[in-house]
Amino acid sequence: MTRTVLESKSKTVTIGFDEPFCVIGERINPTGRKKLAAELELDDFSTVERDAIEQVACGASVLDINSGAVFTNRMASDPRYADNNFVEPPLMRELCARVQALVDVPLCIDSSVPAALKAGLEACVGRPLVNSVTGEEERLETVLPLIAKYNVPVVAISNDDTGISDDPEVRFAVAKKIVQRAADFGIKPCDIVVDPLVMPIGAKATAGRQVFELVAKLRDELGVNTTCGASNISFGLPGRHGINAAFLPMAIGAGMTSAIMNPVRPAEMEAVRAANLLMNHDDNGADWIRFARILEAMKEGATLAEASAAAGASTRGGRSGRRRARV
């Protein structure tokens, strides 16, 4: 069975078909979060630090770190800040350092700027996931050497120089091309985590069914792990958390092994925990029973993070050393 191994200073997270679903926390991302971007422009990392702690408390076993901030005010006085190649590398380095100082989970280094990916790889302790490479020729020739040099896994997004195809067969062909090109650099399929590109169900009624079929094909024919931006499925629709909570177990049943998602949302996390139980990825139902107690505590007014942290404190043992993290 394919296993993609990520590491922090003392934890190992394994993404695999016979493993609990890997929740990659999405919140440390200034894209679309104007308040966070404004704070980062002022060198204020308080929200980043709070989000890191809260996401891990809620069950994220990996944290996505995105450095795509736009510094509007600095740009007005210094034109260099209009260039992502100038802004993102030092910001990525600082984000990784601050998050690693607070929580001990592997990171997912997320940027479209190769220099920022390199800065994150230099700043990270352990074995992070890199997000991402595409099937675009320039991206393949720039990112894959970095992946080979640092011996880390990478998210492979199923689009190429022609853009994002509506045809899942074309997206599969792009994923296959990336796996084959990665092999030329000595990168094994177990270190490729394919993002099949989840399309909004509100724009394309067959988007859900298509992604389930594509995930199964990626599992059966390429033997690769998969991930996605889970909330994309509900974009533009009301009641998004309900849609997301239905989508996740269906994707897991089709073979999806991880997702970049918001772990602070109880409905989505309950769906993931239940799916782990139903897929026999939860030994003796221990995680589900623990989560059920967390949900009970939430009825008394605790947030998911507060109830989860309290449950963790009550069950924490004295074991030390590297251990495998459970979702």
C-alpha cells in the first residue's frame, strides 16, 4: 500500500489508503483573508499563532502554510512589494519558524513562488509536504528538482499548460504525466499526492461524481495518494458546511486520503471521524468514542478547540520520542 510519510521534529504522519484520513489545516493562508494579510503587513503574527494552536487542537495532523499575502501599503512606498518573489520567501520562512515554535506537526509549504517553497524547505524541521507542482512544463522543471534535492513529497495538481480541463480523463492524464516526469528525477510515486481538482458542484452538477470516479482511478491505476481543497465543492452555495460534511466521507470511500480543509468546523470533523470508523481506520473505535465525548462537551458551551484540548489533556501519557500521529 502506498504510504506518503511526513515528519516534524518528533511526529510522523503517514498518508495512505489503510491510514486514518489526513486533515491538513487550511487557515494559515492570507489569500481571501484581508484581516490576516493586514496583520502580516504589520509583522503581527498573533492570528497565525492562534490559528496554528486551534487547528491542531481540533484535529489537524498537518498545517498548510501559505505565504501569498499582498502588502498594499508597503507596495505604495516600495515597488518591490508588488513582486511576490520579493514578498513571499521571507514571509514563508517567518511563518514556518513561528508555527514550528508553537506546534509539533508536519507542515505543508504552500506557494506558487518557487523561491518561497525553497525558503520553506530551508526553514522546516523534518519532512514537509510541498504544495505544489502542476503539469505545466516550466513548473515541472522548476519544482521537481527542489523536491528531489530535499527528498520531500509534493502535491501534484492536475492542470497543465492548457489550463484546467472539465474532462476527468484529461486530468488523470496530467496526473500520470507528473508521476512519470517525477520518476525522471528519482521521485517515487509514494511521494506524489495528486490533487484531482474538485470543481464547485454549484457550477457543474456532475462535479462530485466525477471527482469520486477520478480518485478511485488514481488509487487503482496510479497507486497514488490524493488530496484536495475540500471546501471547493460547496463554493457559491448556501449551507456549505453540510455539503462539505457529506462530500468528505464520500471522497474517503472513493479512496481520497487527505484534504486541505478547515478543522475548526465540527460538522466536517465529525464526518471525517465517522468515515475513519466506517473504513476500519480507527482501532476499536477509540478515536470516535473520544470525539463523541468532545461533542458532548460542546453541548455545554465549549468550542471544538477547547473541548478537544481538554480531552487531550485528560488522556495524554508520558510517552516520548517519535510517534505516529493519528487524525
